[in-house]
Amino acid sequence: MTRSQPHILALFLDGIGLGADDPEVNPFALADMPTAWRHSNGKRWLRGIGRQCAENAAFVPTDARLGVKGRPQSGTGQASILTGINLPRRIGRHYGPKPDLPTRQLVARHSYFKSLVDRGKSARLLTAYPPGLLNDFARGKTLRSSIQQAAYESGLPHFTVDDVVEKRALTAEWTTRSWRRYLNIMDLPEYSAREAGRLLARLSRQYDFAFHSHWMTDRIGHRGPFDRGVSLLETFDDVLAGVLDEWDPAEGLVVVISDHGNMEDLSTRHHTTNDVPTLIVGDRAQTFADGYAALTDFAPACDRILFGMP
């Protein structure tokens, strides 16, 4: 499928920041991530990396603190990404992991997914969710994350196990291994991380804005173990390699983002106040990166690409 207009594929990793060059506590200091590093001038994603400009790529250390004291949290951080509003400042605190009522109300009004649909664009969360979680959402037993809520506000349902089977969506863990191993959902396609990346790229072409959300990085940040963090980063690098195998730099942008620091410092179970990484790949990477500095800059930068805004 070819597109006449640029589109965006956002790859979200929950809870990754730019930490110390310390292989005792920071998986980023040890993991082998050749695809990611190649697009940030061969530099590891560590504190002090600075802004990087590579061929068809840009890397931006990104402020998740947003001028509010305390440790950034997923609820307000994700909402800031997908509304363009400084949620911690608006509600007076960092809050999470799930969004509180004021955050949900703001997401309902300003969801970037909803905004795009209202303006005639297509937008979709490409992460599918298992039946138990979807039932909990429907019964009100579990709140959606800010990302899930923002996608839900567009009026489109979450993708399900059937969509994974038909290869219309991916699990949060990219491949289906976790669903088969831990949820005992066995009748699923099997593919490698690199193949999952290629599938993500192909699926994204159906939409002006496609978003995939991964959460295990944050869980490891809270619980470890270190070796699992290293392995997970290397798996993600394979996913990214697959995406870029399939991607034409002229067709739009691949953007890797996060909401707060966590997994880069496994000496603590708490979130950090570190900057988070933003990697942009594609011919218009510098246009996206121009003026980009904080979580709240994501939605406006997407608008510059999707609507040709200055």
C-alpha cells in the first residue's frame, strides 16, 4: 500500500529515561542496540547524549518533568504526550499510573486520536488487548491508561485477540509469545521480533497516525531483573530494525517516545526525573525535531508533519 501523504508510526516504550553510563544499574549501558544507536550517531541512549542529527534521523533528550516537582508518572505523562497539554501543571501534580478524573476529563476533550479523526485523518492504537482486560474495561473494574483512554476517545474499539490472529494488530510485547506462555492463548500466529516490526510498518500505512504501546519496560524498571531489561531492549532493537527494513524514509516518520524515566536506573524501584529519549526517523525528522524539547511537543510536532503546519 502506498500513500500520497506522510504518515506517522509512534513506538511507545513506557518508563525509559536517559541514565548514567553504569552497566551495574542501567540496561542501556550494556544492551546491544545497533539499530537504535546507528540513528543517534552511534551513541548509546545515556545521560549527556545531547541532541543528535543523523542521516534521515534525529534524537532529542526530552523533558518529562514539565516544570512540576516530583517524579513524573504515567497517567499525566502519557496524557501530556497525547493532548499537548501540560497535565502535571494543569492538575498540580504528577499522577499515575492510571489517569485521575481531571486527567481523564482533559484526555476526553483533547485526545490527539480524537482530534485527528475530527479533522478528517485516520488514527489507531495498534496494540491489541486480551479478553480479560477488555472485559474489565467494559465493567469499569479497571481504568484505561491515558494512552488507551486517548485512543478510546476516537470512537474506535480496542483491537482484540481476533485482530492479532488476523494480523491487524500486535500484542503489547510485539510478538505473541507472552500471550501463549502466560495467558494460554495458543491459536496465534508466531513471528520473530524483526518480523513483528515489519508487520507494524505495514499496518501503519493504513492510517495517518498509528501508535503502538509497550509497557513491560516500566514493569522491569519497578521489579527487575536487570538481565531481563537488557534482553527486552535488544528485542525492541530487533523490532525497530524490522520497522525500518520495511520503511521508506520518504513515506513519513517513525517516532520512538516514552513518558518518564524508570528502567535506566535499576538501583531503585522508583521513577526517575531523567529526560526521556525521542528518536525520529524519516526524511522529515528535522522538521519534527525543530523546537521539540518536552512531552507536550509531541502532538504539535505530529501536526507539522500531517498537516504541513509551520
